[in-house]
Amino acid sequence: MKGAMTALFLREWRIARRIGGGASTGAVFFLILVAIMPFAIGPDLNLLGRIGPAILWIAALLSTLLGLDRLFQGEDEDGSLDLLVNARLPLEIVVLVKCAAHWTTSALPLVVVSPLFGLMLALDARALGLVAASLLVGTPALTMIGAIGAALTVSLRRGGLLMAVLVLPLTIPVLIFGVAAASAASGGAAPFLMPFLVLCALSLATIAGAPFAAAAALRLARD
Amino acid sequence: MWSLANPTVFLALAQRALPGLAAATAALFAVGLWLSFTAPPDYQQGETVRIMYLHVPAAWLSSFIYGVMTLAALGTLVWRHPLADAAQKAAAPLGAGFTFICLATGSLWGKPMWGTYWVWDARLTSVLVLFIIYLGLIALWRTIEDARRAARAAAILTLVGAVDLPIIKFSVDWWNTLHQPASVFRLGGPTIAPELLWPLLIMSLAFTLLFVTLHVMAIRNEILRRRVARLTMIAAAQGDSLAPQLAAGAAKG
């Protein structure tokens, strides 16, 4: 079982690398989202510094969603999803491994570059660290919740928009606690530790629960 | 519950129950509306307090209907009840409608009381999210063509949303809230004056009965719609010159 999991994980990595621009497109999208905010809000550095953590979190939320609609669609199109569903490896584990691979190829780069973009939004050093830390523990929850949406819309040709409509309301708690933790440095209302721990709890809970929902959705798309 | 699994039994029962339900709803609404307009105005809010008699029942139904849909989703996924998906599909637009009434009346009530139509307050925001979840469910129903698969996808999403709704509710409680806390169902009895409470309870009952009536009618319509679809398919197959060969091929294979 461990061998199968490793093989699946490596396969996902290889596909993400060869398909071109998986991680880098996500990061560029992240950059563009951050870059258009000052155009809309105005280049006032004080204001940007205050709402910077929120901008980074919304940008991360949207760029995480961007790649997720393809999470199972490629497999559904070329038929390998049938093999995965019928494999000896439980489908829940398959979902978990695919999400882990997707997270490391698309969300982790965002976490890595977020301090750089935070710098452009005039965040101070402590805020940069807090934003990166909150994104690091919060994005797994976004990926797992998104996987449910991706599994529900797997067989739809134009499922991307519908998936966003289905998934975004469910990500609100993650967003609230993520921004609360990230903005603790720049004079946020709450202290850092409590929202941060709730964020960890949300990630752990979705990692434990979401694979079952996503696997159930994938199975029903088969029959 | 299981005797209702037969659509014909359900239709017969609905046929018998609906006139009574509709009459009871109308009677309760007559009494409730009369009481709402004759109840004394609030000592602080004046006449605007009458919006409460629409707002609070709609708010109660907006979460009650989600509870009904969660039960129906369990019925689809766990107990495989044949009518559960029809019940769930029928409830989603009703839930969206009552949630919209709740948001609209609350907004109209907020203008004279708070001085603004909308604030990003905890309660308002979580009801808005509930409204969006209803709309997402309706969109999912409409997008997946195969009714059986749409039913199960919507059921999974309903259950996920049911897990998430309390989290949304409590997470937005972190924000400083303008909306008043619960005043009817609370420990130590209601804090609301009895002459205002009675019309409210009757209106809540009237709204609930209205939902039950509309829900039964919608389930009936859904069953009939499925029958029409199936009969149309059969008729089309009979008119189709290839259909007998296909049927023979299917029988052979």
C-alpha cells in the first residue's frame, strides 16, 4: 500500500511537472491578483499594509481554486480514474495522496513566494512571517475542501465556475481565521495563537473528513 | 416513512392531505396577520416591529429547511429512500426563497433601526452564506443532467454544507455583532413581551405549514415530472423505427 501511495504521488508530481506551468502559473496568477489590488485600492502604502494579509489570503484562495477543477478531470477523461476507483488502494487514500501532491505543487509555491509579495504590500517583517505561517497551515484545508468540489463536478464539461460557487462558501471559516491570524501583527483584533490553532484544527479536520466526501462523489460519478 | 416510498401511495396521500394543509395554512395566516397588525407597537421600535412577524418566521424556516434537506440527503445516501431526492430537490428553491425573504425583510427592518440596509454582521453574513449555499445546490441540480447522479451529488454537498454551517455561524460570531441574540428560545424563558410573542408564534406556525404545503406540492410535481419524462421516452422509443431493433439487441445481449 505504501508503494502504491508513493507511486501515485510521484506520478502526480511528474504530470504536474511535464504538463508545464502547474506551479509557476499558479504563482503568476497569485502575483497578478496581488498586483491588481493596488490599482483598485490605490497605492497608499499605509492602507495596503493594513489590508495586505487579507489581500494575500484572498489571492491564495483564488489561486488554489484555479488548478483544482482539473484535479480529477484529466483522469476522468483518459479513463485512469476507473482504474483508480477499482484499485486495491482505497479511493479515500487516492484522494488524499492526489491532494497532497496537488498541495505541494500548487499551494506550497504560493506559501514560499508570499513573503516576497507581502513585501510589495508594505508588510513588516513580523507580518510577513505570520502570513506565510498562516498560509502554510491554512492552504491544506482549502485544497481538501476544493477536492470535494472537484469530485462533485468531475464529469461536467464546464464545471469550473460551478465548482467555485459550490466551494467558496465552504472556505469562509478558513478565510476568517487565516486573515485573523495573519493580521495579528498589523494590529488585528485577535491575538495570533488562537486563530492560528483554529486554522490548524480546520486543516486537520478537512484532511480527515474531506477524502470520504470526495471519494463518495467520485464513486457516484462512475456508476 | 417506508410506505411513502411508493410514489403512488405518496400521491394519493398528498391528494388527501393537501386541501386540509392549505386550509390550515390560510386560516393560521389570517389569524397571524390579524394579530400582527393589532398587536401593540414596540415601546422603542414603534410600528416597525411588525416586520418581525415576517422576518423571524422566515429566518426560522431558512435553517429548518436546511435541516429537512440534510435529512433528505441522508435518506438518499444512507437509506436509499426513493423519494428522498425528490424531497431534497423540492426543498432547495423553497429554502432559497425563505432565506431571501428573511434577508430582504431584515434589510428593510435594518434601515429604520440601524440606519443602514446592510451591515457585515455575524448573523447577516452567515444567513447570506446559507443563501449562497442554497443557490449552489440549485445550480448543481440544474447542471447534472442525470437525475439520479444529480441527487447524490447534491446530497453529498448538502451534508458537507451541514457540517460547515455551524462552523460558519460560530466563526462569524468572532466579529462584533449588531444583530440581537436569541430572545424566544432561550434558557430562562423568552425575553419578548407576551402580546408580541403570540402573533410571532402563530406566524411561525403559519410559515412552517406554508412550507409543508408547498413542499408536498413540489414533491408531487417532481414525481409527475419524472413520470412525464419517462412516458415521453417510451413514446419516443415507440415512434422511433430503430427502437424495436435496439430493444431486441438489448434482450439478446
